[in-house]
Amino acid sequence: MPQTSLIKPQSGSLLISEPFLGDPNFERSVVLLCNHSEEEGTFGLVLNRMSNLKLSDVIDVFNESFEAELWIGGPVQHNTLHYIHNLSDLPQAVQLGEELYWGGDFEKLRTLIGTGDLDPANIRFFLGYSGWTPGQLQEEIDKNVWIVNNNAADKLFNLEADKLWRNVLRDMGGKYKVLANYPDDPRLN
């Protein structure tokens, strides 16, 4: 019988994939939950899958000096653009952590980019998203597909994306610190 996770996911939680998940969309991934509801389902963004595109490849940014990477937020609807940031005064943004927000007034955001009042280090843009139907995420957590961390979202802009999976696990300590050191393919050891 699967062991139910003692830590429940919520908006602002991080999902850390188990080392040998086997799904290329989520292999060694860290997902930020932007909206979690047991009745409506879950919406999240994969934080450590960079695309080969820049923001200026998909929208007119009105500022040639604004260089922002585009990340792959998940396998669903790659024709949608999402963003997380630390702009506490962006209207309609949803607060996910002490200094972490999701979305907000896109026209105001474009104005900030155009006037040079937004540092690209304070925002991340994503194509697509990750989604779960009601109950689906909890089933996956109960099957030990995901590790839930409710205390790391505020560190996201301070951690290197390519090392995010390992660093979040290491910071959790204990058995998670051991998981962080699992090789990508144990057959090669």
C-alpha cells in the first residue's frame, strides 16, 4: 500500500520528481504549483527546463536590451505564455511566497519591460504548463512520484536552474540529501 505524504501540496509548493521517474517531461524536474485545488485540479510550471528561445522570439518586447530566456513550463499548451516574478506591485499577480508571484497585468508588465524598469533577473517566462485533474496529483504523490516541499519557493531566483533539482533536495536534508546524489543512470557506475 502506498504511503500517503505527510506534506500536502498547496499553491506555492515545489514538487520534486523522484530520481527515476521515467517520464521525459518531468525527469529530474522541479515544478512550482501556481494553483492547487482538490476540487479543480492543479496548475504548475516546470522550473528547470530551458528552451532554446528568448522572449523576443515569441512577443514584441519593445526593448532590445531586455534579454529573457524562455523556459518550458510543462507538456500542456506550448502556445501559452506564463511568468513568475518578485514584483509585489504588479496588479492582479497571485502571491505564491513571501517574494514570489505568478502572472499579473500583462500590459503593465510590457510597459515595465519597454521602459527598462524591469530587470530580467526578477522574472521568468514559460511556454506551456503542467496540469493535473482533481485528485490526480495526490495519487501521484501517494505513489511516490513526487516529493512535496512547502518551504523553498522563495529561494527560486537565487538558485541555478540547471542545479535546482539537486540543490532543493540537498537543502531538504536527511534522506533527500542522499537522493540528490543519485546518478542519472546508475548502470553507468
